[in-house]
Amino acid sequence: MTVRMRGWLAAVGMAMLAAGCSSTAVEEGTASVEERGVATGAIPTPVGGGAPREALLREIADPKHPAHARSIYFDYDRYEIKPEYQNLVVAHARLMSKYPTVRVLIQGNADERGSREYNLALGQKRAETVKQALVALGVAAERIEAVSLGEEKPVCFERSEHCYAQNRRADILYEGEF
């Protein structure tokens, strides 16, 4: 492992530590992603058109690209980035550094266990943890929006631990995908 990679991983570790010490409350009546316009593409496009955004999306469409995977999975009732996902966060930070005008949306998700309010708060903490890790790796915070979808966007609908594990995640979406 190179010295540079160790530095990146150390920064991710610091972000995870900071996230573990923070608390984020979700206020009742907080606007959903759709209500805030994010799902309709309200985040401004980069100056000069969509060329950087389109190039980035073409690049990560390749399954061999290190940032092709977009989901970071979490343990039950946790919001710390697991070691096996640290390299993925680093890959997304590098990609964002390569395309400095492209914005990102991180959607935090939870499984169906717990109240709606609790799952919204947990999803927000998961999204914020990924955002903090990207910021620690040099991405400007104003380029990243972290939102919670709570339990509202499952990818698996069975009531099993296997499905619950798939729904405990933070999804990274690039401008042009939301």
C-alpha cells in the first residue's frame, strides 16, 4: 500500500470517527427529497453544459471502474463505514476530484425495522457519514447533498436478514442521475 493510499484511508478513518461522535436529529415535517426538488434535477448543472457530467457517467458505467459500485452497506442500527467500503469511498472521492464541477447526492436508507422517524434519522446519519468521508478526502462539502429516504426505497422486499442487509445502505448518485 502506497503512502498516498494510507493517507487517504487515514482521512476516511478520521471522517468515520467524527461521524461516530456526531448526532443528527431529523425534525418532524422535514421536506422529502421530492419536495425539495432534488429528484427533479433542481441542483444546478455545471458551467459549460453537461460535458463533465456526461463524461463521468460514461466512465463509471464500466463495471471495471473502481467507482462503478454506488452503494455502501451498513451493519444493523449502525452508520459507520465498514472497512470493506473504504476503498469505494476513496474511488468516488478521486472521481469527484477529476470532475470538480459535478455534484453528488447521497441517499441514506434503512431497513423496515424501527419507526419511520427513527429510520429517517438513521438514513440521514448514514448519508452524512459518507459525505463527511468524501469531504475528508478533499471533496468540497457544497458539492455534496446528503438526504435520508429512511425505509421508503427498499431494493429487497422480503422479510429476511439477507434483504434487510441490502436495504441498509447509502447510495451515491451523480448529477444527471437525480
